Amino acid sequence: MQVATGASMLNFGYWDGDANNPVDAQINLCTLVGKLADLGSSKILIDVGSGYGAPALQWSDEYKLGNILCVNINSQQLVNGFKIASGKIENARVSDARCLRTHITCINSSSLCLPFASGTVDRIIALESAQHFKPFDMFIAESYRILQPKGLLVIAMPVTVSLDNVLKKIFNLGILNLTWSSEHYGFEYVKSIVRRYGFEIMDVTMIGTQVFEPLGLYYTQNRKELRQKIMAHYPSYIEKILWKSMVKMVTVSKKGLIEYIVLKAQKL
């Protein structure tokens, strides 16, 4: 995704409204998640699996947040994200630069052992990262531990639907079994784990038809240009595999076998 767009976002994007390219769609998804997390009233936000920190920069700008902690097990992404942020700071007003330097902190840590005291934060966001957390329930348990009472957890992630055994997944997902480079958590499983650890699910927004299908359509319509960008970094067979995966992603989305959820839960 990053090679194709040249941007620092790593999510599939939310192709709603006027979004007609991946970057605008990715910004849309960050906006949707920020609204659902009610970031306007947040004091301490933990962005778990923060990638290059682009969502945190967007939320910092939109909500003027006092304290954002970007947690990522990938130290190189944190380093590169700092460089990206520094580049943005150079082109910003002095007041904006001071805000970014003061209010965003990068922490190299696992999602399964969050380095924060119990009951100390009021927002946790995992934007298209929780599908990589294994075991998933350890992340949910840690989130519950560090959140204050009535604190919010917001998760945006792809899930499977009605593929409750390995054979069903292999048969229905096809090439995505290999190229979907994360765990394939089921929708019902995710909800059950969130509830098991003491959260109340306040909202689940299902946006799969505005994620998978328009992304696949965009790739197909712009394949010639995107193929050249990808082949500048990878062999041609990688692009062919990616294209076939896009086609399969659209197919299984239309069949209702995969979904993209944005889940909001509150600590009881």
C-alpha cells in the first residue's frame, strides 16, 4: 500500500463521500475512528500498532490532543515515522511544531504487554493493527487493565464471517489464505473476547462494502500505473499475486465472507 500511494498511511481506507484515491480514503478512515473514539474529550490516547504515526499526526492536528502515545513493536517504523513527522514539522508553523514535539511520544513495545500503569489512560485505538495481535485476548486484557473506568477502546480491523473452521477458510479465501498477512479472526470471536474481558460493546460499524470493493476497483482501474510503481521495488510476479489477491478480496467481500469493522467498547 505504501509503495503504491507514496504516503505514510498503512490502512485500506474508508471510501466514503468524495474519496476517490487511497490517500483520501485512508484519511477518511482515521476521521471515522477519531469521531467514534470521541477524541475531542480525550486526555491520554494510546495508539497501539501505530505504524509510521500518520494517524496520530492527523488526530493531533484535528483534536489538539494533549498526550498521544504511539506504541509499535516495529522499531524501524517508529524511527521512520519520526523522520516523517520531522519533515511535516519543518513545513509547519512554529506553534504546530511545538505541539507535535511535545504531545506525541513513540514507545517500542508489544501490544500484549503495554508498559503503562493500571487505570491510567482514557482512550485506546488499534487502527487496522489488532488483526496482527496474537493472542488477541491478551491485547484485550491489557487494554482493560490500563484503561480508566468508562475508558474507550476502538478497534478497526478486517474480520472473517461464518468461516468457523480451517477447511472453510482454505476453501473460501483461496489465495488470501497466503497473502492476507495477519490472523484471520472471526467477527463473532472478536466480539466474544471483548465482552469476556469486561467491556461493553457500544457500537459496531460495518464498512466492508466501502473498504474492500472500492479498493479493489481502484487497483483494477489504475493497475498499469500502480504496477510500474510496485515493480520499481519488487519482481513482476509480486504484482501479479497482489492483483489476484485484490480480485479475490472483492469476490469474498461481495459474498459476505469478510467484513471490516470499527468497534467501540467501554470499560465497565
